[in-house]
Amino acid sequence: MDWGSIYNVSFTTDFWLALVSVIFINIILSGDNAVVIALAVRSLAPKQRLQGIILGTALAVVLRIVLTFFCAKLLEISFLKLVGGCLIAWIATKLFIEGTGDEENQKEVQTLGKAVVTILIADLVMSTDNVLGVAGACKGNAALLIFGLGSSIPIVVFASDVLSRLMDRFPIIVTLGAAVLGRVAGDMISSDAFIERTLHPSVYTCYGVQAVFTVGVIVVGKLWMKRKAAKLALNPE
């Protein structure tokens, strides 16, 4: 990555074409991240939601820029994506429970800090694959990378804010969002370096794993809430 390019930017046609490519790729690949952000801030007070979205998105982009310099090597580490996929599945289930549970079994993310931490952890894990496309488009130009990812912040903020508002009106979106994250978890696990090297899963097997995790996070979340409700019924406080 050419850090000197930050101070010596040539605004040529190639630069602008590459910049548009970086922005476009980042927007396409940020849909899952917008879902995480919207779910994480949904339990915050209305005045804090926008703060959480802006802060979480800005810090996530900084992490993504840093991650871009190391992602090619990171993807070669065995079990990294396997562990990351399990973490995303856990986050998806947790956010589903927090977003759909009733007052007796719901444990909401009540503070801005907790919401931002959730956003950062999820984005850090989920962005390993995503930044490869951005890194390829910027062709080693650090300035292009920073400009491209930075300019995507308003778009991700807008998408997250709209999603969080829609979740208030249509709770089913919370379930759909958790399912989307479940699919991401399944995709990460099935594409882990160790899994691919030893098991050589077919395309259909990968789709099957994604389907299992898509449904699994919802099923596990509902079973957990049902068990919690049963415990409360037997031992009311």
C-alpha cells in the first residue's frame, strides 16, 4: 500500500474511475453491516440512535481501512473464519432475542457504548472478505482507499437509520435481519481455509450450511426465549 500517495494524489481519469469502483464495491458489500448496525442501535433511545450509527460506522470504516492491509494474509489462517462465523452466529442470535423478546426475557443493549462495541466486533469479523474487493479496486493507493471508504459513511449511516426505523414499525424485519447475519455466518464457516483445505465442500454444501445457519439463529433464539419464559413461569420473582 503506497502511503505516499496520500500526499501526492493525481486526479486522473484512472483515479476517478478507481474511486467510483471502490465506492460502488463498498456500498454493495456493506448491506450486511447496515443490518448489524440497525439491530444494534434499535434498543437505544431515539436521540442516541443516530449517534450510535454515526460513531459505529465511522469507527468500523477506520478498522476496515486497517484491515485492508492485512486481509490477504488473514484469510489464509486456518480456523479464523470458522471462529468468526461462530461469533457472528452468536451475535445474530443475541440481537434477534434482544429485538423480538418480550419484557420478561429481553435483555436489551441499553447503552451507546455497548451498541458501538457490538457494531465494531461484528464489522471487524464480517469485513475480512469484503475488503479484498476494495483493496483490489484501489490498486495499492492508500489515498484512494481512504477516500473511497470514507465517502461511503453517509450511505451506510442512511441505510442503517432507515432500517432501524422500519424495525420499529415492522418487527418482522428484525427476524429477517438476524437470518441475513446467520447466512453470513454460514458462508464464513464453509469458506474457512481449514474447511476448504480438508473437506473441499461443494457449492451446494456451502449453500446448505448457509441455509442451516439462516434458520438456525432464529430457531435457537426462539427456543432460548421459550425456555426463559418457562423458567420465569415456574419461578416468578
